[in-house]
Amino acid sequence: MRAIHTLLFPVLLAFNCDAKPIASSPTSPSHNDWTTRSLSLDLGLDRIVKRQAGAWKFTQPGTTGVLPMQMTVISPTQLLLIDRAQHNPLQIDGHSAWSAVYSLTTNTVRAVRLVTNSFCAGGAFLSNGTLLNVGGSYAENAPSIPNSNGIQGVRLFNPSSCPDTSGAAPCEFYESPTRIRLSRTRWYPSILRVPNGGVMVIGGALAGGFMNTAAANIASYEYYPPLNIAGYNGTPVPSPFLNQTLAANLFPLAFVVGGGRIFIAANQKAILYDMNGNYEIKLPDLPNGVRVTYPMAGTGVLLPLSAANNYAPTVLICGGSKSSDTVAASALNAQDTASAQCARLELSNTGIAKGWIVETMPEARIMPDAVILPTGQVLIVNGGQTGYSGYGNVGGQISQSNADHPVYRPVLYDPAAPLGSRFSTAGMPTSSIPRLYHSVASLLPSGAIAIAGSNPHADKVTNGTYPTEYRLEILNPPYMTQVRPKFSGAPAIANFGTVLTLKATLPNGTKELKAAVMDLGFSTHAIHMDMRHVWLSATMLNSTHITVTMPPNYTIYPPGPCYMFIMTDGVPSEGAKMLLGTGSGPQVNSAAWNNMLATSRNPT
């Protein structure tokens, strides 16, 4: 086996559009004086340039039935929600459910049957549209809720078998741990669809906890379906980076950035991992000592990609904490100030040499969620201004919450605006619902944003400062009430480089036409696995038809589900669901799969 090695920056970075497929503690402020501190920070917002016409609006259309610790869009009108095995109000088979499908059409939920405990799992879609829910935790000691060990879990869900129709049978995951499982136990892993259409599983821990430890750390990568990377033949590929980033290194931030390379950030560090060569390229550390992964969770996005700059990738990482990850949890406090930093790095030779560009959010945030909009702007919601991820660990807990001072107002980040004027709260409403640990957010195909969850407790809690939250909010941007373009004729499957001719209804006087494909991602624990936005070439043929050209290949957009949007003069359409690529699943390497099964523990 060829051991992984680490290179120091700078290195030649080539994001080749013709790349080949991958082979088979200071004194904390008191609760009372925090209001004054927040107000003084907010006073500068009046000087921010207003770039978004009209007002945003929150609605509360329904409740989720289960705590949406994990959330993803599975159809134009449905959300899949996943929790741990706990005492949720929604029932299935005579006990509490821990998964549900929420209908955006009727604002109702139906329970989804799960067998294994999906507590703190991750998720991603394969190239054929099948959802994988990966990792989890050992069985919960809850006799009234039958559940089994899910910490090596691979749960398969077919969205097409779950129609949004009244009276439909319960949607179900497929689970078969004796044949379909991870090779290692992984709690808090990150999941990423890669250019061959399968998924990469990054890091995690042997079991639940607060800070990761050397004894619990799973410092490796593995793949589903299993691959033979550098001779490891379906077994985990060791990662020096995941050893170097202890202790706050769970749920790493990860993005496919072209040429078979993966950007990964954990704790205060970042790398590029080359899957083809099995080596890690060291990038500059995050600025100012800010840690950005659990339990000091920030959030991150790969900013929209465009042919205009040869799809050069740029990452943005916001929030987190500057606290030490080597002290005892009791030395940390729920009133410790979070970070307001956003750090942006262009992954080109020039950008890496320049280093991270630092910006400042209007409020500090721990556990924020960042959602890319069809416009290419980034909405930042949720989180607290003080404390840490998790529950029941640090000093000064609010009930069991490790965090406090929820941020109720969203903020909009415009990556195309000049440095210093990219953040805006113009027209933003203020929510009445605290969204702390175990909150989620996702763009919807309609263009609105779904926001849900929050449960900084070991089980359902119905009273106190931060109770378990089942209310779903929809945040409607101003464009939802404007005259919007429409199109039809998008195929179910579109291959790379295909030029689509679409029937379109464009507003009178349209001056600018844009189009994009988006992966809406899988939201959990302040990260949005696989969320992606790629601008497309779009042309108006005449008053009723347009052409749109798909991305050139799978290094720009890994094959799999996408939603296509068109946009006229800054106002987006609703999204049309497609599979980008051939629509087929990833190729299975039988030798690697069999070796994984032979060398891994059977969780049953």
C-alpha cells in the first residue's frame, strides 16, 4: 500500500476541465450585558449598501413531527427529515418515529421507517439519485423505541419511491448491515459525492462525545461503493490531516474542487486531498486562530462556479470559535463569545499565495447555516452568538445547551460585491424561534428557504429556555413576489455539455438572462454536504425559447441530482429537477467491496 504524504503550499493547482475519471478562556460576558454588546455591533448595519429590493418574509406553515437534525430536499415538493431514535410526537408502528417526509404542498408529515440509529449521521446522493444516509450512533437505550446499532450504517433511500400523494404508503429506507455498511464506526462523518458518482466518507469518531480524542479519532477516508485507492482495496485510506487536526475536527467541511481534488477544512487547518494520487496538499491555516468544526462549528460554502473564470473554486468559511480545544469542557462556557469571522480563499496559485481574505459578519455565530441562493448570493441563518455545539458539556449551560444568545435575524452575503460591502440585512425579518444545536436550513426548488430544528438536549424537551423545536419556517426572499421567469422542457436526465432548448416565458423588457444548476445539499450540524452552484451558458433564441448548456464534465459538477434555475435581471425561476450525467449509478468494484466486508466488523 502506498502511504499518503503531505505537500506544503504553494503547489501547482490545475483544475482541468478534461480530467479523467477516478480510478476503481477569557472572562465571559454575563447574560444581561450581552444585549448591549450585540446592539453596539448592530449599529453599523445602517451603513451597509442595500442591494436587495423589497422585504423578506418568514412564515410558519407547519410542524415536522420529528426533530429535523438532518434535512434534504427529495423532490420539488418534499423534504426528508432525519433524527435520532428519541421520543418524537410522530408515530410509526406504535412507537416514536425518527424520520419523516414533509410535504410542502399540504404542510403535513408522514413517518418514515428506520431500523438503525441515525444520530449524527451524514448524507449525500449517488449519481443515480439514491440518497445515502451514512454513519450514526449505537442503539439508544429507549425500550419504547426499537432501534439498533447504526454507527456503521449505510441507509439507502430512493426518492422516486416516495410520491407526494395523499394516502401513499410509508416511505422507507433500505438497510442491510451484513452486506451494506461502512468499514469503520463513524460518528460525525462528512459525506461528499465525488466525480465517479459514488461518495467519500471523511473522518468521524468511534463514538459520541464532545471533543474528539486520539483514541476515538477515525483519521481516514472511505468510499461507497468501496474503491481501491492506492492499494487499500476497499479498506480505509489513512489521513495524516485528520490526525493533525485534533481535537475539534468532527464533521469536516469538504468540497469537490476539480481535477479529482477535495478541499477539506477541520479545526484551524485546510488541505487539498488528491484522490488519484492519494496525497494531501497543505493550505494556509484559517486566520486569527478561529476553529471551524465541531464542537466549534462554523459553516462553509463553495462559492458559485463559472466558466467566466475557468471554474476557479473559492471557498468561504464563516463563524466558529477562537477558544482552545485542549482544555477540559468544564473550562469552556456557554457565554464564551463565538467568532464573527468569514474567511475566503481562492484555490488558485495566486489565491493561495495571497491567503485567506478576512471579512466580518454583523453578528458572531456558532453553528450558523449558509445556504446558496439561485442568485449566487449566500444566506446565513441560525446559530448562537456565544458558546459551542452540543449539549451537556460546558460550564454555564442554559438547561443543557452549550450555546446561548440565538441569532434571530438572517444576513445576506453577496460574493460579487466589493470587499467591505458584501453583507446586508436590508429588509430582513427577525424570527421568533431560536435555532441552536441540531438546526437545519435548505434552499427549496421554489427559491424559498426552509429552516427547522433545534434541540440542545439528550431527548425531547417541551419546556425551558430552548425546548425541542418542531415548527418549520419558510423564509421568502423578495423575488418570490416579483414577476418571475418560467421555463419548461427540462429533461429528466441531461448529460454533461448538452445544449438544452427550453420553452420559456420571460418578463417583458428582460435585459439579462442567466441559468444555473444547483445541488441543494444535505443539511446537518451547520454543514451542507454537496451544496453546489454552477453558472451555465444561457442564450435567448427568441421571445419564447432559450438555450442552456450543461456543465462540461463531472469535475465541475459530480454526476447526480440537480435543480436547474433560470434568472432574468436578478429574479430566478423555480427549479426543475434533473439528473446530471448519464443517470446511472457508480460502478461497483466487487473485489474492493468483498475485501471491505471481509476486513470489517459486522455491526449486527
